[in-house]
Amino acid sequence: MLIGCIADDLTGATDLGVTLSREGLSVTQVNGVPPADLKVPGADAVVVALKSRTNPPEEAIAWSLAALDWLRKHGAERIYFKYCSTFDSTPRGNIGPVAEALLAALGADFTVATPAYPRNGRTVYLGHLFVGDELLSDSGMRNHPLTPMTDANLVRVLATQARGRVGLVPFADVESGAEGVAARITALRAEGARHAILDATRDAHLEAAGAACLDLALTTGGAGLGMGLARALVARGRVKRGAQAALPALDSPSVVLSGSCSGATLAQVEAVKNDYPGFRLDPVKLAASGEHLDAALAWAKSKLGGTPILLYASAPPASVSQARDALGQERAAQLVEDAFRRLARELAAQGVRRFVVTGGETSGAVVEALGVRALAIGPEIAPGVPWTWAVDGEPFQLALKSGNFGGPDFFRQALKVTA
Ligand code: ADP
């Protein structure tokens, strides 16, 4: 394993996985701390998706160290700690404390940090993070309910979270290339720095940083520096495949399970309603009796075949608030998620191995119901949304889409890839 990655949330993990895959690395994503018995086939990169961004630092550290342990046991040559490109954290952490704990466990004394991802408008200049043309502290992130970011100076932000000294690899060094970065890192280490924020305002800076930092035991940042490291691995001739993985052939009906109520998803459901047989799940009916779900299941079984089928709870805002008023928000969501869990399980028992799922929470519920622990990242359907396939257990193929992703024709695009 060329690189073992620990991501502090699920969508961030997929973002990194897709980024590495785009550069030609074979990538497996593991959801949650990998159980000791989990074996994944050889991949260039394994990304462990944790949910450790906003939980207590002690817990985030424990999970990250458990992930580190598994990754090292499975031969990770270097470790990448992935967090959000807006450096989402609080003075307690969890970026600094987790980076410190990983350094200590690796017996290392220095790492770099950069959330920069210029193609998504995240740049770091003289240590200051910009979101588009605004400083982080002027952006909407200043009002984030869990991780309000009120200081754009990342050297200062990281210094409040980390024990060791925090330095800076400034613009002039990244502009002069990998040697400039390496020289600055040597100087910072000599001065006793334990961390360094890296400036980057364009991809070339991330490439320079990737090349200069490839031999560090630990690097940290957003998907952007992941790309820089991947390109450095490719340049060193370490990556064999060099192209995005193709989806394995699979003979299975296709089922769309749509639990997101986002605008993008509603348009996607609308776009196939006349072509795919569809069944709408209604939370109020689900609450009333078991008959509604039994009917959905019987309907789905009768329709399985060559044409994809659509089971959806996705509904416009007025209908969602009706359900919420009748049942309460949590109960409505729970009923729908439980319904999708059972549908996924029982359709899998009928031989369905290919699912397209909309909604972050819904995807989590379906993945859990199917018992899928590790996924290979395959071809990208829409920016940031890949086909994936299970690499332990049954060979499920899953397209997991968080609500707002993808254009109106997403379902057809997804299922075209499998044709
Ligand atoms: P997104 O990625 O768009 O946020 P999620 O799946 O994470 O989608 O969240 C959508 C939530 O809304 C889920 O908990 C789902 O069960 C719930 N839900 C889906 N349909 C309805 C509906 N018609 N009424 C109320 N809640 C719904």
C-alpha cells in the first residue's frame, strides 16, 4: 500500500478517494475503524472514513490510532490525514490533536498541513486560507454551527490546537518548486518546528509539495495535497495502473433507492419517472402500518428485470414538512431509513447486486444493511461521485450520491456506465 489515509468524515473520504483514483491509483475505501479481520485486496491507497471531525478529541484520537494501526499492519508506506478544505475544527481540535497523536505513534517529529484545493477555490497564501475570494474568517464558515472558523491565519489556528511549534512554507518557496519546499522544511525542522502550514494557490504548488513531502511518514491536508502526493508517486514510477479502474462485469438488476429530498435529487427522480417503474414511499403510510412497506417490497420483486426500478421517498419541501408535522422530523427520517434498510436487504436476497442510492444518511443506512465494509473506488459518474464495488463479501456495486451532487440525468449516466 503506497499510502494509507485517515479521513475525518465520510464524504471527505470519498472526495480524497476519487481524487487519488483520478491520478491513476487503485483505491479502496473502508467505512469506520477497520475490524481486525477485514482483508482488502492489494490497493495503492486505502482511505479509512471516520466520523471524527467534531466528536471529543480523545475519541477522535483513539479511532485515528486504531485506523493507523490497521493501515500499518496492512503495509502502508506513508500516512495521510485528510480533513476538510476549510480546516473545520475548534480550538480543542480535532486536526491538531489527531496530527500530534499520529506523529507520536509513527515516531516522527514533523509534518505539514494544507487544506488548499485551488480547483475548488480553496487557496492558502502566506498562511491565510481563502474560500473563493474571501478570507476563511469572512466566509460563511464563520457561522458554522459546529466548527465556526473565525481566524483565517492557519499558523495561528493550528498553534492553538497542537503542542509543537507551527511554521510556514510560504508562497515564494512553493513557487520555486519541490527543492524550495524541501529547503524550507529542512530550515523549519532545524528551528524546532513540528508542523508547517504549506501555501498553495495552484496545482503546481501542490505538486511541488507532494514531491517534497513524499518521504515524510505523515502528511496532512485536504484532497488537494492528496493529489500532489499521488502525482509524486506516479512521477516516481510507483503507480502501475495509471488509469481509473473499470467497473467489473456484473449480471444484476439495477435498483435506485432515493432518500434525499434535495433539489438536485428531486430533479433526478423527475427525469426518470416516466421511464423507470417507480414506487413512492410515504413516511406517514409507513408509520400507519407495515402494509405500505410490504406493498413496496412485493411491487419491487415483481418488477425486477432488465429495466432499472426506482423506490423513492424523495419529496418536495411541502410534503416533507407534512410528514415532519405528523411524525416529528426524527421519526419520519428513521422510518424512511429503516424502510430502505429492509428493501436493500430483501432485494439483495432476491439477487440484486447493483444499487444507486441518493442521500448521505440513506447511503450510510443501505451500506450498513448490506454489510458492506470496504469499497473499491471505480469510474466517476459525476464530479465526486464514483461507482464503487464491495471488496469483501458479496460483490455489490454501489453508486452512493450525497443529495446535492450530480446533474438531472444522473441515474441514466450512472446506469450507462454499467451497460
Ligand atoms: P442528503 O444527502 O440530501 O442530506 P440524506 O439521506 O442524508 O440526504 O437525508 C435525507 C433524510 O430525509 C433521510 O434521513 C431520509 O430518511 C429523510 N427523508 C426522505 N424522504 C423523506 C420524506 N418524504 N419526508 C421526511 N423525511 C424524509
